[in-house]
Amino acid sequence: MKFLKHTVWSLIVASMMTACMGFDEINVDPDKTNRPTPGMLATQILFSMMDSRSNSSEGFANHCMLSKHIACGEKIRDYAYNRIGRTGFGAYTSLIEAEKMVECAAEVEKPAYRALAHFVRAYNLFYLTMRVGDIPYSEALGGEKGNFTPRYDTQKDVIAGVLDELDEAYELFSQASAFAGDFVFGGKPDKWMRVVNSFELKVLMYCAAKDAEIDAAARFATVFGRGKLLASNADNFQLVYSSRPDQMYPFNQYPKFSMYMLVSSTLVEMLKEHEDRRLFYYAEPAQTLLSAGEDTYEAYEGVDPVAESSEIVNAYMRGSCSKLNNRYLETEVGEPFIRIGYAELQFILAEAALRKWITGEGAEGYYKSGIRAAMEFTAANTPVKYQHGVKIDDAYIASYLEGPQVKFGASATENLNRIYKQKYILYFLQHEWDAFFECRRTGVPELPVNPSTNMNTDPSKMLVRWMYPQTEYDRNNANVMEAIARQYDGLDNENCVMWLLK
């Protein structure tokens, strides 16, 4: 991997002079500047972190195909059948941008931009190590010093570094003043302190199985004790779409592909089992079942996401299964795309309470707060015409929380599983790859595998990782091969088990 910082940086600056810098009010007149400002760079970095469109709605759908929330009624899609191949290392570009952002900042601005840079590093590198395992970390940006072949740090060391960077980001934001270029929170350090802490708790929960090695429980309690956490859906770290060209909700912008999206039986049956009205907000009734009434659970049918593609296409053509709710295709703004959210945080706190990592309002209290926030978010972003005559209001939420399939029981294991199921429901078309990573961590729900359609190299298994980029074999061969030998006995495939999962 050649981190040619000067070359990459010149391309970044050139693209920024002509590209839209963000959503809604963020626009830069290229005639007014010949060099980027830290605010311009902050906007570019945040946008590249948060935009999940991958230039098409198909790219936007991949994460939910892999987690078996949705299927495609058009043709075979690789992610739907567990062929994900090699990841890329493009996330390192944002790290270069973040360094330049800090360099461009005036001294009084540096605490805020240094804090943001630490968060950007932590966020991007955490999700990269979650994909593959060991990655370049300590030598990742050594190109200016002539190191174009960085060594790979162990996943354990990468995660330790991520946690330290989040601690540093929190401290710097606590010293910072408002900064430019933040189209998410308007540059308010208090909001960012809450995001950073909440993300650190998320990272630590992903590391629950490694508590003894990284002291996850104690670190979790320390971060929780700071008190600065997301306080409501208004604090979500999310991308809000608009009606402007190239800023619309992805499925609205590319309706030709989106029209083939079907809701899976994995999700539909879970929603029916819980008598969860989000079903009516996530899906359309099956055309062949409309006689039951669009406001009845009987009118909704999921498609087996791992069936033969021809079977799924036929079900789509017959109208015997539920498509995505039309709001995803017809409303320009769709719904905000959450990366770090309040509802998810409440489920993380509920699990932490069950594990005795924290006290507070108790596991069930956090759990109920998470469900309420998740339902309120869905209701707030579903216009009445797309609700199929079914309301999600305070009265319904209160009754739902006392339902036999929802409320806590006597078994801690059962209660954990209920938390995990609610997170799976929450992750529908949200949080990008977290649904897959969470199912990989917990096994709940157990994602279906069909050996006759599974394109994993081992058709009897659900894959667990991406492979390393081909560019690493071409340009940094010795180091990537050393990392593969150290972790996976020389194999680099989708079934190799990384340190975090052992």
C-alpha cells in the first residue's frame, strides 16, 4: 500500500475545488479560494464517512443483503449470497485529509480539529479492522518519511489504539470551541463529546469477549461515568438527505434498482412474532394477500433471502411477497442514515447492565428506552400515506413494551437475546455493516445459510470477514503476507477467524 501522501493530497484538493461539499447548506464557491480551509476539509471528511450510497442504490443495499434483511427480485446479487471478496483500503485517504485539516487550522482552532482527526482515525480504522483483522496502524501514514510499505499491527493493538484515540478526542473536544465545516452538529463540541463517548462504548461492547485482554468492562464503566452520552434521537450522528440532485435518499435516486428490493422472511417473521408495527412502515403488503387488508399482519409475507434467485424473482413477479415500503422509493429525503445512534446506545447500555459492567436505571430500563427511540425514529420519518393505516404512537409503544415476546423475563440469556433481536430490527437499512458485525458477534438472529445457493468458499458456513485488497499483495506483499501468516496460517479467505472472534 503506497501511502503517497503528496500525490493523494493533490488529488483531494483538486476534487474539493469542484465537488459538492455536503448536504443542504454546505456549499463552497471555488472562485473564492485556491486552497482548502480546515472547515472545507472537515466537511469533505464527514461526508465521505457518512455517505453510504457507493454511487448507486445497489451499493446502499449491500449491507442489508449480507445481514439478510432484504433480498433482490431482479437477479443474483453477490452480497445476498455471501460473495463479498476483497475490501479496499480507501479509508486511509480520510486519515490523510484529517492530518491536513489539522495542519491548515489556526492555533485557536486546533483542539477541535485535532479532536475530529482522532475520531476520524478511530472510526475508520475500527471498521477496517472489523472487516479483515490486522491492518497498518502505527506506520499507516509514513509516506512522507519514505515508508510506502507499512507493517501490520495486530488487531488487539489496533483496537487499543482506537480506544486511546477516542479518549484523546473526548479530552480535546472538552477544550475546544465551535468549529466550521460540521454539517451534522454545527461544530458544537458538546455534541461531539457525546458522539465520541457513545462510539467508544460501542467499540468496547464489540470487544466483550476479549474483556480479560483489553479490560473492556472497566473502560466501559469509565466512559459511562463521564455522563456525556447521546441523550435522544436529536443527538444521532446521521446523514440527513435533501431534495437536491445527488443529495436524495439513495433508493429514491436510483428507483430502477430499488423497485426490486424485497423484505426478507428473516425480518418479517420476527416482526410478526412481536406484533411489531414497524412491519407496516418497513414493507408493502404482498399483492396476492391484499384481500386480508393492508393494515393486517396477514397481508405481509417475507421472501426467503437465501432461496434460489429464480424463486425470488418468481415471487417478485407473482406479487406474493412484500416489497420495501414505498416511502423509501418515493420520498426524496427518505430517512436520515444513522451511523452512531441513541437507540443503539440504549441497547448497548442494556447489555452492559446485564453484564454488570454498569449500574444506572437497569438493563430493562435501557432496553425499553432503546425500543421507544427506535420506534419514534421510524414513525417520525414515515409520512401518513405510507403507514398503511397503522399508527405507532405512545399508547402503542407502551403496550408493545409489555408484550410477552418483548418484556424481560427471568433468564439473563433470554433477555440478552431480546436485546439482540431488537438491535437487528433497528438495523434495517441503517448503521451500514453493524447488523452483520453484530450477528457475527452474538449469533442472534442466526443468519440463514443455504448450501445450494451460498457462494462462500465453504457453502455450509456464513462468512465472517472480507479478504485483503489485491493492491496490498501487489505493493506491500511482505507485510500483508506476514499478517496473514500470523493470523490465519497463511490463508486469506472469508472464513478465517480474526482475533476478536476467537
